Amino acid sequence: MIVVGTCGFGRSRARTFRDVQAVEVQETFYRPVEPGRARAWRAFAPPEFVFAVQASQFVTHEASSPTYRSLRRSITPEDAPKYGAFQDTARVLEGWEATRAVVEALRAVAVVFQTPASFGPTQAHVAAVYRFFGSIETAAIKAWEPRGPWPGHLIAKACEDLGLVHAVDPFAGEPATYGLAYFRLHGSPPGPAKVRHTYTDADLSKLRATCEEYDDAYAMFDNMTMHDDSVRFRSLLSGERADGAR
């Protein structure tokens, strides 16, 4: 099974629900989302539509991250060190509980934890990963996308020990886990434009071949043309052109 979707809504919700199979909700990363809003999205979507959720930055990113600029709250200097890096703090727990509530409201299949490049494989960070994932419970797939310089063997061991799926851009590297793949397609390195890169037919054919190596794969586009690229990829998988012709 290959599930095709977008990281965020690339078009209106109505068009997204019509054209693609899945959405990874991104708003949950930047700020807490009321579960009632999430239940409304679930009710509006087709029954078979797949949701994933990106975990709160409170869990993964320190308060010094530029991603906090869009947060609608003030963080005091005293409170700032308590955010991110999977720490054992009330702020990290707040982020997880807010994420988990949306995961449950959407009946999401996956929750994605993206850690920044600054979160490297130090002894303290490895211990934090084990403590955090060993302490949470969810029926959703737990996908971890480390952006830092983590060696493959460390990722593989942590994922095996903790029941995680290694989320990765398949054009940038190979997953350290097997069976189920969660691909986040950031637009690079197929093209130097990075997120502005529109995937070519050759790129999409390569992606199909990669996805077919796994029992199940989620192909989640995260570039500026993600909606159109996901539609084209679905057409490629079904053997049809985007206009519906064979």
C-alpha cells in the first residue's frame, strides 16, 4: 500500500480531501490546536481519508528556535530552558498532551517528531529520546525525523528499541527501519530550489520504485507544489495521466 499526501493543506480543505489521500497536520507543530477543530476536520473529511500529525515544537525544539516566532504566547527567560529536546519538563509534557489530543480527535495513523539539526546524538540527547518515547502511549505510528548528524546505526537501534519508524526524505537518504516507510518529500536534493522544486516525472518514477520496496509507504509531499505533485504521483501509481487519460 502506498498512501500519497501533503504536509499541510496545499489547497482548500475541500479540494485536498477530494484530490489526495492524506494530510500531515502542521499547525500542531507551531501552536496547540483545540481538539474540537480537529474533530471538525475529521467529520468533514471522507471516512477513508488519512490524517497524520506533526508533534508540537514544545516537545522537539528549544525555545531559541526561530519556529517559535509564530507562537501566540510570551515565553519568559526563566521558562525558556524547559522547552524542547524531549526534556522531562512540564512544557514538553504540555506539548505532547496537546499533540496526543489532536491525534485522537483525528484518529490519525501517525504522529511525526521532527528534531532540528541542533539536536545531535549526544549522550544526553540519546537518553532523552529513550526516556520520552518510553514514557508516552499512542496507538498511532511514531515517526521520528532527526535532522541532526545522527549515524544510521544509532537511529536504527533507537527505532528498534522504542518502536519508532525512521521518517526521511528518500532523495536525501535511506530509512534506518524496514517494513513501513514514512517519507517526507522536502523538495531537495532533486533540485537546487529545495522546497521550490517541482518533482519531475523521472523523480516521481524513482519515488514509486523506492516506495515499492516497502510493505507500506506514506509519501508526504512538503514542497511548494506539493498538491499538484501529489496528484501527479497518484496518477502515476494508478497508470493514468493527471487529466484522467490512460
